[in-house]
Amino acid sequence: MNKVRWGIIGAGNISNTFAKAVLTLPRAELAAVAARNLDSAKAFALKYDIPKVYGSYLEMVKDNEIDAVYIATPHSHHYEHMMLCLENGKHVLCEKAFTVNEQLSKKVIDVAKSKKLMLMEAFWTRFLPMTQKIKELIAENSIGEIKAIHTHFGFDLTHLGPKSRVFDLTLAGGALLDVGVYVINSATMYLGNKPDKITCVGKKGQTGADYKNSIILEYGDKIATLSSSIDTRYANKQFIVGTKGMIEVPEFWQCQKAIITEHNKEVYEINLPHGVNGFEYEIGHFMDCLFEGKTESDIMTFENTLAIAKITDACRKQMDLVYPFE
Ligand SMILES: NC(=O)c1ccc[n+]([C@@H]2O[C@H](COP(=O)([O-])OP(=O)(O)OC[C@H]3O[C@@H](n4cnc5c(N)ncnc54)[C@H](OP(=O)(O)O)[C@@H]3O)[C@@H](O)[C@H]2O)c1
């Protein structure tokens, strides 16, 4: 394979970001888009000059001229849509949250493994140049041993209304799976996949979904304090605190800037802006895996995906948060 022919499932908001990034990648082709309604697929295809449109996801995954599928549907449907793709021989890049729980995530991973197909959770922030740079700084001991991570990530999305995907419990909406996974992902990236203890407090809103939550992950003498919200705009900063200094990441989920304080040295700033919109790095990595014949990423591994799911499962239990379809 020297070119990847992409199909898109779901012609919603974030599929636009994906499509814009794919258009800039030389070995990628936007081959098809599928929506539940043919007119939506047509309107989306028109914007990005996509040659094939489907009014059914099933019809698209049966197309032999598609290699890989990007799934951007609500969290509640990721499992079903990933299965649909894998059963029809497609490689899959699926948006976060990967599925609604660890058990379903394991099942999909097992199917991908048995079919020798590439599967990855689309955790775009893992692939950003600044994320890689922060990892380097930590590995070089710039801030010493990490002792604490504090991250806030919240938006006021109430203008979208309670029926919106983000608030709708029947679509596995809520702060935890929508934005909380970012703060969890980031903590596991720097402190590890296996916290000793997980504590979570949530505040539910009118739909029954968690509109905000705060999580504490304990790792021996290290701690991560993580907060996320879909009804309140937070500072959206991250502080990675070590024994010799700290790294501050403003607008942490975009991760384009870091302010580094090393004790006894001047504070300095690193800026690594996205080349396109930030999605180009994860898509490029996914395609490199395909070109190299790999079926699992070494940056967003299955273990990483399952670790996040295990933590969200524990948080949901403590918040007494059950989705109606479970
Ligand atoms: N990586 C990021 O930065 C980022 C940002 C935002 C969202 N996301 C993730 O991307 C996914 C999609 O989010 P979005 O903001 O793009 O959502 P959205 O605008 O609501 O789009 C979701 C799409 O899902 C499809 N869909 C299939 N079954 C559905 C159902 N029963 N109800 C509603 N929609 C259904 C619809 O596609 P058709 O009707 O077109 O078929 C819809 O366009 C979520 O997993 C979200 O967490 C990621």
C-alpha cells in the first residue's frame, strides 16, 4: 500500500477537521463519506470534493475501494460502527471516547487483532509536536521527577441545548467521555496507565449526564488532579510539576505552547504551532503504521486505550452514571 483511501462515517462537526487535514497529506485520499441521510453526505462531499457518497454506513464499508475508515459518531455508537468496519475488512481510526467501557473496547480490539487490521483511538493530542517535546523535556530531566499534574478542561456548551450530543445521556454524552478523557489521557501519558487509586466526584445536570467532574489519580507519592466540564469554561491549563521545575501548558488540549520553569533558571517558552489543524499528525502516524504493515500504534497503544477506559469505568461507578442502553 502506498496511498490510503479514506472513508468517513458521520458527516458531523469533527469530520470537517479530519477532512481538512487529510486534504493536505500527499499519500491520503478522501475517497468516500457516509451519513445516515444521503443529502448530508452529499453536502459534506461537496465541501471537500469527495467522489463517493453513501446514505448508509453499511454500503460504504462494503466498498472495496476504501482502505481505512474514520469514525466520528457519538460515543454510544463507536463500538457498533467499529465492528461494522472491521467485519468488512477496513482499518479503523475511531474518535475518542473509544467505546463507552473497557469491556466493549477489549472486544473491538480482539476483533481487529484476529482480522489483522489496523485500529487506533483518534487521540490527536498524543501526536502533537508539543506533546512529543514535553515528553522529551521530561525524559531529559528538565523538571526533575514528576510529582504532580494539575489539569482543567472545561467549556460552556449549554448554548447547544440539552438535546445536543454532548449532553444526551442516550448518546453517552457528558463531561467525562467528551472532555474528561483528555485530562485522563494526559495524566496516564506522563504518570502511567495504572494509578493505585481513582477518586471521582461528578455533578449531573438536567439530562442526567455529568456536566462536570473532578478526578484524583494517585500513583504512590505522585498525584494527578483533573477536572472537566461541559457547562463551565475553565482555565484549560495544565501544570506538570517536578522536583526541579514545572511545565505549564496553556489551552492544554491544543498543546501548542509550553512555559517551562526550571528552578534557578529563567522561565522560557516553547511554541510549536500546528501545521494544519493538529489532526495531520495522528492521521500521518496512522498511515505510516499501514505503510509499515503494523496493526497497532506504538504511540496510542491498545494498552493506553484500555487504561483510559478502565479509569472512566471507575469514575462512572463513583458518579453512579449509567447510560440508558447499558
Ligand atoms: N478530536 C477532537 O478534537 C474531537 C472534537 C469534537 C468531537 N470529537 C469526537 O468526535 C465524535 C463526534 O463528535 P462531533 O462533535 O463531530 O459530533 P456531531 O457533530 O454531533 O456529529 C456526529 C455524527 O454522528 C452521526 N450519528 C450516527 N448516529 C447518530 C445518532 N444516533 N445520533 C446522532 N448522531 C449520530 C451523525 O452523522 P450523520 O447523520 O452525518 O450520519 C452526526 O453527524 C465524538 O466521539 C466526539 O467525542 C472529537
